[in-house]
Amino acid sequence: MKLVVAITGASGSLYAQRLLAMLKEDPTGPHEVHVALSRHAREVAEAEVGKLAIPEGFPVHGDASMQVPYVSGSARFDAMVIVPCSMGTLGRIAHGYSDSAIARAADVFLKEKRKLILVPRETPWNLIQARNVVTLLEAGAEIIPAIPAFYHRPQTVLDVVDTVVARILDHLGLEHALTKRWMEPEMPHD
Ligand SMILES: Cc1cc2nc3c(=O)[nH]c(=O)nc-3n(C[C@H](O)[C@H](O)[C@H](O)COP(=O)(O)O)c2cc1C
């Protein structure tokens, strides 16, 4: 797949790191993954994980310049994931601001009817944020809130993180064995 993984200044750097690692390791790859960092992404990542771990071979782009491959509809991409997605970025996309490479790319993915997955972490939501989420759902975006599940009895923080990353991979249509599936027999490689 050819993907954009955008990381913004919301809490949840671990979700982005784990998703990138899974994309790198995916045996159905190699995937072409462009990593886009918002101005605040590194700041929050610094607080949460120190230096953000980005797999070798995945080009990293900033958010200020439009000289990046994914801001034009003419460039073919399969999907964009914004993880974690701040409510600021979510709101700008919902209102078509296109004032940064990430917001513009999201605009492009929506207009080209390409898969756009937003992973907000915020809690609780105010009415403005809730309405922005509805606007994006109506426009065709997929919202996967970073809300972990616990019915797998996760034992580590990574297990908890994986319950969210598993859903992102599911929505990208990629196979994985990150979590057991409810009422399904375990895969041989689990
Ligand atoms: C430690 C820290 C954690 C934050 N967590 C969140 C969050 O979970 N959700 C959110 O919407 N904003 C969060 N913010 C605020 C955003 O970083 C801020 O709104 C910023 O303008 C987002 O810009 P961006 O969307 O361009 O990355 C956090 C800020 C800091 C410093």
C-alpha cells in the first residue's frame, strides 16, 4: 500500500509508533509509508516516548511546506491515517482549512474518495468537537477513537495499545495477529 501516516500533537504517540512498526514488519509489504509530523507532534512525543521511533526507509515530512507528494489529488495514495489526531487538526479538516500539508492532504483524500482514518484521543468532547466528528463522518472519513478494549485481558501497555492499532490495521484491510478476535479460533501464529 501507499500510505500517509500523519502524527499530530495529541496524546498517543505510542499508537503511531506501533502502527509504523507493524507497517514496516508486514509480510504483505513493503509498503510505501510517508510520515507527516505536525509542528506539535514532536513536542508531545517528547513528553510521552522521548524520541519518536520511525522505521528506516519511511520518509518523514513536516507540515509547513506543500512540497510533499500527498497534497495533490494527482498523486496516487491508498490511504491516510492521522494518529493520534488532535481535535485542532480534526476541526481544521472538518472545516476545509487546508492550511497545512496534513490538513490539505486530508482534504484531498476526502475529495478523491480515498480512505481517511482519524484517530482522536481527546476525552471528554465538547459540542464543537462532537459536531466536527459528525461532519467528518458525513464527508466519508473513518473515525477510530483511541479507546482501548479490555476483553482480551491485556497484560502490558503495548497490549492495550495494540487493541487500537489492530482496529486501524483492520480498516486498512491489512492482516495482523495483534489481538485475538472475539469468538474466533486463534490463528496458528498467535
Ligand atoms: C502533552 C500534551 C498533550 C496533548 N494532548 C492532546 C490531546 O490528546 N488531544 C488534543 O486534541 N490536543 C492535545 N494537545 C494539544 C495540541 O498539541 C494542540 O492543540 C496543538 O495545537 C495541536 O496542533 P496540531 O494539530 O497541528 O498537531 C496536547 C498538548 C500537549 C502539550
